[in-house]
Amino acid sequence: EPLPPNKTVDVAFDPTCDGPVRAKPQGFTAWDKLRINIPSATMQQVVDRVQQEYSVEVAMVGCGNSMLYNALMPSHKKRLTEPVAKLWQDINKATLPAGRNYLILEVSCSDVSDGVNVTLPSIQLNFA
């Protein structure tokens, strides 16, 4: 029998982050996904939605091996107005497979109330 998936929970001290880490929602697993449905979503729309729904400040958005957005890099500010699918294609110099209308995003963020690092499940962005 396979073991159930590990649940992600708050930790008082994470050596990688050198501090506490909060899980939102509490107890999610690697199989869980947050789903965002925004046709032709721009990076700003994705960042705003995540910030509003989870009370976090988004620092980075990645997809696979690609960093789509980093709030600390001034050159990435212009990426906020780009559609996420186009941004992915431009960075990867590839096109999405025919019929593929989503990307799986990973977000690095912190809680707006106290700055504690927050772990979120992967985000499935459906853009069609």
C-alpha cells in the first residue's frame, strides 16, 4: 500500500529560510493545486489574485525552470503587463503544445501582516 502524501503545515523554524514558514492553506499536499481561471491572464492579474485571496506579497513567480517574474528585479516590472502564456513562450523560446491551455506556476511569497514566508500549493493557471 502506498503511503498518503505528506501534508504541508506551519513550521516554527525552517533552516532554508532561516525563520518560520506558514502554509496556506494549512495541510495541503503535493497533489493539491490552486486553480486560477483568467482568459489571457497578465502577470499583474495573477499576482493581484494571489495577493488578494491569500493575503500575501508575491516576490517571485516561476514555471518549471523559468523565472517569469521577480519583484526585486527592476527589469521585470514590464513583465507585469505581459500575458503569462506569451511571457512563458518568449522566455523559453518555444510554443505551448497544441491544445494546452494552462501553466503550472510556483510562487514565492510572504504574509502581508508580518512578513513571514508563506508556502502555497502549485497554481494551475487556466488561460483559455
